[in-house]
Amino acid sequence: MAEYLLEMKSITKLFPGVKALDNVNLKVRQGEIHALVGENGAGKSTLMNVLSGIYPHGTYSGKIILDGKECVFKDIKDSERMGIAIIHQELALVPYLSIGENMFLGNERAKMDIIQWNKTHSEAAELLKRVNLKENTHTLIKDIGVGKQQLVEIAKALAKDVKLLILDEPTAALNEDDSQNLLNLLLELQKGGLTSILISHKLSEVLKVADTITVLRDGATIETMKSNEEVNEDRIIKGMVGRELTNRFPKRTPKIGEVNFEVRNWNVYDPQIDGRKVIKDVTIKVHKGEIVGISGLMGSGRTEFAMSVFGKAYGRHISGKIIKDGKELVLNNIRQAIDNGLAYCTEDRKSAGLVLIDSIKGNISLVNLRAISKNQVINGNKEVQVAEEYRRKLNIKSSGILQKAGNLSGGNQQKVVLSKWIFASPDVLILDEPTRGIDVGAKYEIYKIINSLADEGKSIIFISSELPEILGICDRIYVMNEGRIVGELDREEASQESIMKCIMQSNKEVV
């Protein structure tokens, strides 16, 4: 058996106006967990799309050698036949099919073109045991959480006799417990001989499980290092961004003014389940120039609260008051929210934040067409001027303002979302997981943008699942649990321990 299960030699991939991969080399040993790290746009996902046949042979130059044999993959089916499986950040499961049906979709257990349902569900049950998931195989995907869906995706890959498992940001949407379970599973599968490639921006997780780490920067291989005591997060970051990053959060001296935004006694009911109250008597206030964090575990109601405030984009039977600049607002739809100076950056940039088939220019101008129009006719020159200004100010890496948003890296997509809402000139900006799936360098740039908006006197509501991020950027923090505000902490008294203490004490009170 060859020392290396996989060798990728001199891989070069071009897109119009962009060299995404430039002579990249990657070697993965049999049975190891090999981490692939780099900034957004470094080429990590592109390299894995080449490996898995999503970008077929002929669209790139270079060689793929698997188990000592050169491979030519025309599509993803070719790579799967050779034992390669890729799990993307956006899960490819069908919500209204069962776990068992999803697990063998495209790989059906059939005899004479008739699906053998007993065999399907019995084999699915065995695979679920391998990934430590205790669920009935007849359960619909929509009825299980994202953490369990990730395990179904891994089980689905195991059903294809996978030799090499590629995981692209597998924990980006998971809470801490689900993330830990998934990492433990990877280590268990490694003991059984499975080789994995892990793409992740969470460097603490990389250091926890990876045997080897390869750093990409600007589409090129920078270095490959063995994971050991001398390799730490700062060492990896230096390779990723090409410089020391001594402070993860830019310094800022807050200039906090008077209260200009309040939500009082806010109640929201689930839009699907009758009688289920999702948000319960929530009251918050935000000052001008203040960054207020909302922290809490997954499912605590943070996103539901934010969306319901933003023109009732979520929920029904909504009650309570929204007060801005001392006046009560009635916001029955998103247009009214925007017209009254509110903006909401969604956590789901791909399906709700951007029009992926439209250009950077079209996305930035979308929510504020009035500013570039006269008599309902768009001024094309002004639209170009605005797009170029935000592309420069937010350092959006692209071939130009006409590049489609769907072809940008995650970090640059996030900058387009921010550009769009900044151009809307809001007084109150709600940011929901604004750095999810983004590398440390791009995060730092986004933090600087948020700080500058606060310095201009904007009121910022910042929602994040990452406690270090909440603590690093916020002036004051509200803690949510089960749809309620269970704590309010000033910057000086806030810590990971104090936030978790608020949550744990509220759980005891409920009991």
C-alpha cells in the first residue's frame, strides 16, 4: 500500500478573471485526519471540488493520484466509485424524505428496479449505529436538528464504502455540544481506518483532531505542518494571512449616546405550531454608538426575535412595542422596517441574504434603489459608482462589480451583504451571525466595519454563537434562553462563565 492515499500534483484552476488555484500540491497519508485551512477565497473548497469531480477533468490542469493510481474524474459519480465522498457546508438532504430514504438517495437498495424498503431501513439503522445517532430511520429530515443532519450525511457517505471523507466546514452551523460529538466521531472513524480531509475556520477544532495541517493562501500551497505542541493558532494564522495577527478584535473606544432603540414586552408565537410561544416578554434597549450582543445557545430564540422585530419577518400573533427616537413604530412588513431605519443581516447569506445569480452591483443597490433612481428610473452610472465605492471600502475581493455573488467566497459574500445594508443608511443594524463560516482575517475586517458604524452613531445588535466573539466586540450583552432574556451584562462583568451561569440558573428556575 502506498504511503499516501492521495496526492494532488500541480493543480491549477482558472475562472474568468481569477486564478483560483495556482500549482497547488497536497499529500494525504492513509488513515490520517488532514486539515485544510486558509482565508476565504484561498481555494480550499475549489481544490476539494476538483478532487470530487464537481469540476471535471479537463477544466483544470494537474494530476490526482489515489492509492498510487492516476484518476480522471468526469463527475462526482466517478469519484464516489473510487471511494471519495464530500460533505458540503450546505447539507444536501431532502427535508421531506426520511433519514433512510436520504441515506440511499442515488444509491438505492433495489432489486429489478424495485426499492427494497426493509433492506433500506435495516441497513440505514446499522449505519446510524456507526455514527452514534439514535433516531428512527423513518423520521423525516426536517424533524431533526442540524447536528443530527450532519451525522446523517456522514452515515450516507459510509453507505458508499468511502475511503476518503471530505468535510467542508462541518461544524459551522453547530452548537458546541454537536460540534464536539462530530469531532469525536471523526476520531472514532479514524480508528477504523478512515482517512479524512477537514476544512474548517475553527482552528481550535483543527488542533484538536488533525494529524497534519496544510495552509493555502491566494490559491497556492504555503506550507504543510504536523500537528504538535509547537503548532498553535497564532502559528497557523500567520501562514493563512501572511502576517502576525496579535489582536483578534480591533481596539475601540466606545462613544455611547442616548437610548434610541427599544423593544418592550415582545411576544411571538410559532408560525407553524399553534399555541407555541417562541419569544416571551423580551425587552431590550440600544444606545446610539453602542454594540449590544445577544448571546445564547442554539435554539434560544435569538434569530426568531431579530426577524420578528424586522418587519414581522418571522412569527405570528406578535405583540409588544418598538420605540425608536422616542416614538413608537408599527412595522408590519420588511419595507416599513427599512423605511424606518432598520436593517437585518441574516445568518443565511446564501438563501436569504443575497441573489446569488445577480452581480455584486445588483445586490448592493437592491434594498435602496430610491437612492440611485429618479422618476423610478435607475441611474446606471450612479449604481456603478456606489458599487465600486463599497467594493473598495469593504475590500471585496472579486474580478469586478459585475461578478456574480454566487461565485464569491463566503467572506466576500458576507461583505456584499453588509454593503447592501450599509447603503440602506440604517440607524439600527441587526447582525445575525455575521462571521459564520469566515476566516480570522476576514472576521477582523468585518469587526473593523462594525466598529466604524458604531463610531458613526449607529445602534448595533450583534448576535453570535461564538462567546469569544461576543465578548470581544460588544459593549453590553443580553443573554437569551428558551425565548427569554435571562441576563444583562456590562462589558466589564461579562465572561464565558458569567454568560453560561445566566443560562444554567434560568434552566433551574424553569425546572
